[in-house]
Amino acid sequence: MSPFSIRLTFHGDLPFFLGSKASTVERQLSEKTSVKDVIEACGVPHTEVDLIIVNGVPVDFACVVDRESSIEVYPVGTRGITPFAENRLQLTEIRSFVADGHLGKLVRDLRLLGVDVVYDPAAEDRQLVTIASSENRALLTRDRRLLMHAIVRHGYYLRSQEPMEQTLEILHRFDLGSALAPFTRCLRCNTLLKPAKKAEVFDQLEPLTKIYYEQFRRCSGCGQVYWSGSHFAKLQKRIETIRSRLTGEDTT
Ligand SMILES: [Zn+2]
């Protein structure tokens, strides 16, 4: 097969992954290659790509590029301003996640908001990828190689390194704003909390808590007991901040 050249144009914030300010990349190929591999060779994980147009025609990741082509690549954030609404490659409404081991603070925020996130700081790459695939969870990471695994169907590369910004990124990307249920999930182990009678948790309470609080929730996974003590106000403030940032940004 004689070599042929392709030109890829990355839209939205995808040039971020290219490591340069240019949004267009020229490539020489000498064999048939899937469009997914061509795009990932440029540094862009497939989980970030929502629409691919090859020579004017929308295609999926398996499309084979075998001749001179012009390829347009769009991220999720461009819906509404680009055509081919029925040819989107990503789901936005994912409700369960697995986070890689460096994202403890993000995970705490998300669980606080009631979002289902599997997290083990000691998990290895292979485990993360397997959980994402077998449980149909979106993989959250700052390691783009992980997102390039063929078995990872859904995922997101966090742009920011700051937990609050990361939380907002996830809420936007997966449209979670209306699905939030604060204080319903264990911050330690991700299990849903259940109301517990005071007598059931009495032995686990500090002396003052026994006196001042009447309503409790308990995690059926790890046994952690929750009540609206002094830490509660702080957590509530964090939720309010996230919610107002989310709403504020939505109206812009
Ligand atoms: Zn728990």
C-alpha cells in the first residue's frame, strides 16, 4: 500500500491533548488504520471524542482510514452547535464511576453529593480498567493511557488538578446536576446510607453526641454512623458552594 496523508482537525477543547496550540495535525499512514487508532496516536483518548466526520460523513471508532482523508473530531461539549446529533459516540448520562488512585478528594466530593464512585487508592491500572468495563462505569483519571484501553467504553480525563474544579467538570460532563442526592452515600466506602435508630448506634457515639442528636444514618457496608454534627455544617457549605458554582456556570 502506498503511503497516504490525512489531516485531522480537533475542535472544542481537544487541542489541549495535542500538546500544541495548533488544532490541526497532518499524518502519514502506510497501512489501513482505524480512525480510533489514528486519533489516539495524536494523544486524544477515544473517551473524549463524541463525533468524528471523515470526508464529510459521520463515522464510528471502527471506521477504517485507507486513503487520503480529512477528519474532523469533536468533543462532547460541542453538542447543540454541531450537526449529526444521532451520530454521537459518547453517553452523557452516566451515573456510576470508578476513579483512579490519585483522586481521593474528588471522590469525597462526589460521594458527598450522592454520586456512585468506586475508589481504592491501591487499585492497579488493570483493576481500574476491568471495573470500568465489567460494571459499565465511567473511568475518571488524569492518566490518558488508561482511557486509551480498548475495553474502556466511558471515561473522562480531568483537566484540572484542583478537587472543586474537578467536581464541577464531572457534574457538567455527565450532566449530573439534577441527579444529586447529598448525604445519602457513605464517604468512606460508597454504600448507600440507611436511617438508624439511636438505640442501634448508641454504642458507637461519643458522650455529647448521645445527648444532643436524635437522627442518625448508618452505612450498611462499613458500619460508619453519620449525624448532623459539627462537621455537617462544613460539608453542607461545600455542597452549597458546588451547587451555586454549577448553577452560575450553567446560566452563562
Ligand atoms: Zn461505608
